[in-house]
Amino acid sequence: MRTERLTVFVVDDDAPVRDSISLMLGIGGYRTAVFSSAEDLLAAWTPDWAGCVVADVRLPGMSGVELQGELKSRGTMLPFVIITAHGDVSTARAAFRFQAVDFLEKPFDDKQLFAAIETAFALEESRMQRRDRERTDREKLARLTAREKEVLELAARGMHAKEIAQDLGISSRTVEVHKMRIMEKLGVRNVAELVRFAVGTP
């Protein structure tokens, strides 16, 4: 089931087309936000937006592909579906260079658009899950004491308890106690998971 956090941001300067797409998506169960230009979307954009952008290539001012590049430069990974009545190879190539999910030529039917959006939403949900997992991992790491962080860092390098003890000037038994506390705080079951956690967390 699609998360309710996802929105389809529709950008098209042709009001009848824009309204038609929004209506089509609404009937299909999608939440939408509509804009008549790339500049209007950028003025409203916030980093917490989630979903995908459906943008026409030809817009007043910045084009749909330029909008794609601008959002990418701002650090957003919102997937794009590019639509156009004037498809050409160079424009399509530019869109896919910025990792567009699809490039649809007008007129397209609802099934084509829905399929592209579902692909975009699957990518977005994976990104959000990864972001949420990384945030949870960072919160867990923040619970560690300074000494526990030192032990974790050395364990992640593959050092054994005796080596860690020598490096930190403490006993092997103390290292083992730290490891147990670290595993409890991070919610891992063994040293292998501990190392994977340490290596995989920013």
C-alpha cells in the first residue's frame, strides 16, 4: 500500500492539461499539487517533500528538464516523470541523464502515467525507508558514551578485544563489557552485526 506521505507534483503551463492530469490522478487515488511553472514549484518547494514530479518539457521560463536539474542540485532525490508533446532524442537523453523515471509523449493514457508514477513511488518509498533507518541508527549511536564509541570504531576495524584493550589501555574484560552494552543500545545480536552497523552508518 502506498504511503500517504507521497504526493504527485504536476507542473504544466497548459491549464486544461494540468487540470486533466490532476483529475486523472485524483480519480486514481493519488494526492496532487499543481503548478503552472517550474519557478512556482521552486518557490513552494521544501526539503521534506516526498513523492514525484510530473513535469512538461516546455514551460515558460525554466524547462521541465532544467527543473529536474535544479532540484537535483538542491539535494532532492524526487523522481521525475517528464511529459511532452514535442519529444526528441536529445531532450529525452537529458531527462534520463538526471535519472528521470520515464519520458511520456502526449497524448498518453492513464495506465502509462500510473505505471510511471508507481515506479517513481517505489523508488521514493525505498529512499524514505533508507533515510528513516539511517536516522534511527544515528539516534542509537548518539546514546553511546565516548568510550563505547571508541570501542565500536576499533571493533569495526576488525580488532579483537585484546587488541582494543591494548590500544585503549583498559582490560579485555572491560572491552567485553563495553561491547555488551553497545550491542544492547544498538539492538544488535552479535559482533558481526555490530561491525555491519558501524560500517553502514554515516
